[in-house]
Amino acid sequence: MKNFVFIILLLGSITTAFNIEAKLKTKVKRKPASSSKELFKKYMNAHLNLAKVLSRARVNGKTCELSAYQSTILNHLRIAHQTNESEVKNKYFKIDTDDITKAVGETLSYKQLISPFSLYTGKGIEKALENTKFYSPAVGAFGYAFVLEFKPDSQLVYHQLDWTEDGMVWTEKKGAWSYHNSVNKKTGRPQRMISYKHSGKTKVFEIREFYSNGDKYFILINRNKESKWEYVKFYDQITSDCDA
């Protein structure tokens, strides 16, 4: 009887061993790890979708509540665009949705993303300048007080914030603008210049890239004639949305 019980236990152990071995040999089906391209695509879409959300917020007057600044939107678009160019390579990639165009479409930075141009060679800049706006720095709680609007066919609209008996009022003056290439006589560095004329006055500015707190801008810059150390600047993005 004892031998019989022993044999039963032995057979049970052998069966269990075979079952365990069979399970070990069975390949466990696992979900394949995401490819590098898929991860970059998700990363790209995350930035693009955030740019869309912030653009809609800005268009609907929620700039300050959600920090939907032009510089922030453009940073997300720039990351999405660069990720697509270097990693995803989707030829159908596009960023020109209605909300994005309304939010940042008049900035030279946006124009560079949808139709690249070069400050180094000057190629494509003149065309890109059409339908763009440049803003003066903030003046206290009133924000920017001057806007340069470059229209097609060399037409300029100069916007100025004036103080009147009825309060702050925007006035407009018509003028003209032109683009030309130049070279710095001291350094030999190529310069991309834009000049504009209104009310009988002509002013000339250099177009430069400018970085501040990680944000990229295009600026128009020229030395203030009243002080050799101060510069007159206009930014292609509003820098004072929520300063008031």
C-alpha cells in the first residue's frame, strides 16, 4: 500500500514537472515596444495639439488665464516642426490651422516655419515680411503703443496709441516700406534691412533674431539718435499681453 501511494505521488510530481517545463517553453506574447519613430510622433503631436489648444484660448480671449502667449505657441510649433523634420518625416505635416493662423499668423517667426527663409543669405525674407506686424515694447500698464504693419505691394500702416479726451485711442497713418540687403562696414557681416516712411519721415532698421528667456523673436532694431547706447526695437510678437 505504501509503495502504491509512493508511486502515485511520484507520477504526480513528474506530471507537475512536465507541466512547469511546458509553460517555461511557451513563449509569452507581449505587446511590442513602441518604435523610436512612434515615440517621436507622439512627442510631435503632443506639442502640436498644445499649440492648437493655446491658439484657440488666445483667439477666444483667454490669453492670460491659460498663458496663451504668442511666444509659447510658437515654441510648441517650433518643437513639433523640428521633430517632424528630423525624426518623423511626415510629408503631410501641417501647422496652419485656423486658430493657429489667427493667433500667430502675422508673426515673422510663424512665416519662417511654414515657408523657411534665411537671414544669412537673405533669400525669401522680403516675401515673408508681407502681412506681418511688429510691436513696440510695453509702456507701463498700457502695453505696446506702436505697431508696424507691413502690407503687400510695399504698403505700410503705422498704428499709434494716442491719449485723447476720450481716453486711449489707436490712430493709423499710411506709408511705404522696402527691403534691402547691406553689409556692416566694420565687421563685414551681412545685414537684412527694412526701411519705412510715413508722415515725411524715413527710418531704417536691421532685422535680427533675438532670444529672451528661451523664447525666439525676430526684431527690428536701430540705434536711438538721442543716445548711442540705446536702441529702438520692434518685436514680431506681443511681449506684454498680461502686464496690465
